[in-house]
Amino acid sequence: MDTVKLVYEIDGDNFSAAGEASTAVKRVLKKLKLPSAIVRRAVICMYEGEINMVIHADGGRAYVDVDEEKIVIRLEDRGPGIPDIGKAMQEGWSTASAEARNSGFGAGMGLPNMKRNSDNMKIETELGVGTTVTMTILFGGEAS
Amino acid sequence: MKNSLILNTDRCTGCTVCVKACPTEAIRVTRSKAVIYNARCIDCGRCVSVCPHHAYSVRSDSLDRLEQYKYNIVIPDTSFYGQYKNLYDLNIVNEGLLALGFDDVYPAAIGAELLADLWKKDGSTIFEEDLIRVTSECPAVVRLVAMEFQDLIPNVVDSLCAFEVTAVLARQEAVKKTGLPPEEIGIGLISPCPAKNSRVYEPIGLESRVVDYALPMNDIYIKLLSPMKAVTDPADRVRAGKLGLSWGRSGGLSDMFPDRDVLAVDGAENVLRILSEIEDEKLTEAELVETALCTQGCFGGCLTVENPFTAKLHMRRLILGLPEQNLEITDPIRDRIPWDYELEEIDTEIADSIAQALQLEAAAERLYKTLPKFDCGNCGAPSCRAFSRDVSEGFAEENDCIFNIIKIMRNGMSHEDEKDELVPPPFRRPL
Ligand SMILES: Nc1ncnc2c1ncn2[C@@H]1O[C@H](COP(=O)(O)OP(=O)(O)OP(=O)(O)O)[C@@H](O)[C@H]1O
Ligand code: SF4
Ligand SMILES: [Mg+2]
């Protein structure tokens, strides 16, 4: 089974470039004959995750693997880590800087949005070491 | 669907300027000549505008077509009036057109004003709750949506183009006036672009053609120069007011709804970006997006003569003394004109299953990683990315890339000095 493997370096703190990787992912996904709802969900997951790496973790790396059954998005950073995942997952909870807020980020909606749009989301995080968020979108999945 | 671009291969040198300018990457150069891939072409005419050798022309008609009809009506696209310097009255253009052999002139602004009036009176004909509407006046944008943003098909405002509404009305009025059967009346559009020509030849959502021929704006522009000089006391044939005449420039619609969130977006790159944002639900603040593929709307069409900014200025002057609005949609007009159309998807993907699409894309990705990402265009494709895809789809070969050829050349040499001599400076060893 063929797998399309994509890798993107995400710059930290460059708000105007934030979103470039998700745009690139979208361009590839649109070529894959996937149902448009799947593409949209994957792009939302990728975008929110990418932005989080930019504004909270000084950038990182995104891996996107697509095969006939699923899209797996893995976002790895070496940022500060998330002290309380339960809180971070709450809608409206945010530690975004004033600068990030001025750029329109920081509503505390990113992680809940990623959760909602993926069939499976796993966060591995260690304070001072970094965070890895892995999201799976199944082509036969149920997520809204 | 056919497109309206014609390449004169004698003039084409294979320089790849159009390949790079095409917003949908529909052109490749092979064997020293450009080739347009019809299925990917939206007829915007960028290639016509940028070609340094003037190798492209636009499928269109000539004034000879008038002879086929007993009565001829011309529809000048609104942008046409902006082309002339030192013009102080729109009707000088209209009167000049009569001298060219037309029996009547119906500016496209008539249809525009009727559409505008309909939308103003009944917002539900254009706005829809929880849906960002995208205007459909530019046929190139409509085609782009059908081809690349199929999810947004419901967002496209389902109305005819202003020139089509004008044509339907003009024919009905001419039948009444002349007693001729409709088919003996010829209607021609003075068109700014291949997209509108294609729309004339193959309308969407209409059972048959409503405009009989398309005349290139730049051609009529010249032919009209001397008849216009002879005009003394022109009759009024504009019929529309400022409302209808402010279409054609980007932003015309936005001004019409000052209390709604309307965005005006023009230029291919900007349109692509905004459609993408609507698709990703990143754009949330607009109710209606007015779109035109050309910079400054139809004033930037490839068949125009004047630069779009100056043309806009001319237009501003020309409408100064006109009433805000002259035409109103009445029930009989509304009933006589077919307003709605269905937009169909255009499928450009060659893969027919996810498995095959994955295989093509995986192969393209693998090749892409090895390419220099210079987007130099020597392979005849617009970018390394597009080239990788061409190779995976079987339209090109890996060694069509000049860098791969250089690699092969280097490998064939035994001495490093020899290799360095053979290849261009960027590929030589560092000192
Ligand atoms: N990669 C990460 N590294 C460190 N902290 C993170 C990371 N991703 C999220 N967080 C923390 O979790 C919080 C919630 O994230 P979430 O994406 O839900 O909201 P936000 O980024 O603050 O705002 P929004 O996504 O609405 O712009 C963030 O404010 C931040 O404290
Ligand atoms: S903006 Fe106007 S001139 Fe340009 S492609 Fe669209 S319809 Fe034609
Ligand atoms: Mg976030």
C-alpha cells in the first residue's frame, strides 16, 4: 500500500508564515480523491496544531502520512511542554502572549477543535522537553 | 468545455513566460512550443497578457457576423467605456457603434442594474445565512470554483452574467420592436477576455446561447476611433444609471451594500487565496465576496487597451452626471429572464481511486524531494512541484529536468576538473 509521507519544518514566532504548512498539506490532500469533509478536518487539525507550535513552542516539525485508510498528523516540538493537559483541552483556556492575541490567536479553541476534528488525538508532553501531538483521521471514521 | 485561447505556434518561442504566469498551471512547454491543457484552463487570459511574442489570440468573431442577421444589437461590456481618453459622454461610444453597422446598443450595465436592483429589493436572492456567497460575474472565477473548489459550488451566486441578462432583454425588446423572429436578431458582446467569450459560446445554465457572437474589445476599440469623431448629437442609449455602470470594476458590488459585510477581491493570486480561506472556514467575517480574476476587475481583462487604473478613472468621470439608478426590476422582466443556473463540477484528477491517487502523489513526493526547487522552468513545467506531478502522471520524464541531466553528465566524467568545466558555475565544486 502506498503511503504519501510529508514533512514540514515549522518556524517559531513567525506569525505571518504560520499556516504555510497546512496550506501545503491541503494542496496534496486535495489531489488524493478523498472526501472533502476528510480534507477539511485534516486541514483544520493541521492548522491549529501548526499555529500552536508557532505561538507556544517556538516551532517544530510536522509529519503527515496518508494511506488508503487514514491520515496521521504528528506534530513534534521542543517547546516548554503543557503543564496541565486537562486545562489545555478546555475551551477558552489559553496562555497565549499578548502579541499572539493581537494577531488573532489565543481564544483557547485550538486543541478542542483538533480533538473534535480527529478520530483520535494523543498528546505526549514533558515540561521543558517538548510536546508531540498525534492525530488520526480515519476515512471510515465517525468524528464530526 | 472548450476554452477560447489560440496559440500561434509560429510566434511561440517556448520561452515559458506564460507557463509561469498561468494561475492554474495549465500550460507546459514541450518541443519548443507551449501547450495548454484545456481541462485545467479557466480562460482568464493571463497568457495573452504576458506573452512577449504576442503568440496567443482569443477565439472570437469579427464584424462580418453582422451580415448573417437582419437586425444587430451590440452589448458593450462596461469596461469598454473606460478605454477611451478624453471621452465625456458614454453615448458617443454608443453612437459610434451604430456607425459600425449595429442597429441598437444595449450596454451590459443594463443587466447589471437589473440584477443589482433585484438583489437590493430581495436580499435573499444573493445573501444566504451561514454561507459566504461568491459572486459569479467573472466566468473565470466560476470555472475555477468548479474545477478546484468544488465544495464552494453552493456558495457561488446562481445568477446569469450581467451581459446575459442584457441579451435576453434586448432580444425580447427587439422582437417586439421589429416584428422579426428571434433568430434573425444578432446579438454581439464586446468582450474584455476569453472567459466571457467562452461563456458566450458555451453558456452555463441556459438552454441555448443568448449572445450570438463575441467581439474582441481591442479590435472594436480601434475600429471605433474614427466613427466616434464624427458623432455630433448622440441619442441616449445607456439606459442604466451609476448602479449598473459601477460594475466591471472591482468593488462595485461592495458599494451597493454598504451595511453588509462585502469583500471585493481581484487578481488571480488573491482570488485563489480567498477561496482557499473560505474552503477552510478561516474566513468568517464576510457575507459576500465579490471576485474578479483580473486585477481591477474587467478593466484588467487581456483584451482591454488602457491600463486598468486609468480606465477606472475614465469611468469615474463618465458616470459623474448620471442618476444613481435608472432601471428597476419589474415582475414581467423578472419572469422573462431565467435567473438561476446550476454549476457542475469539473473533474481534473486523472486517478480514479484513492489508491491510485496515493500512488501518483507518493511517486511525485519522492521525486520532488530530489529536485533543486529552483522552479527554473527548463523542464517546461511551472515549478519543480508541478514537474514531479507530471512525471508521476506519465507526461514527463525524470531526465527532462536539466539538473538531472547535469548529474548524468557529471557522472560520466572521470576527472573532477573536467566535470567542473562542463557544468554551469552553480554546479561546480566549492573552492
Ligand atoms: N505545542 C504546545 N506547546 C506548549 N503549550 C501548548 C501547545 N499547544 C497548546 N499549548 C497550551 O495549551 C493552551 C490551549 O491551546 P489551544 O490551542 O486550545 O488554545 P490557544 O492556542 O491558546 O488559542 P487558539 O488556539 O484559540 O488560538 C495554550 O494556550 C497553551 O498554553
Ligand atoms: S475579471 Fe472580467 S475580464 Fe477578467 S477574466 Fe473575469 S470576467 Fe474576464
Ligand atoms: Mg491554539
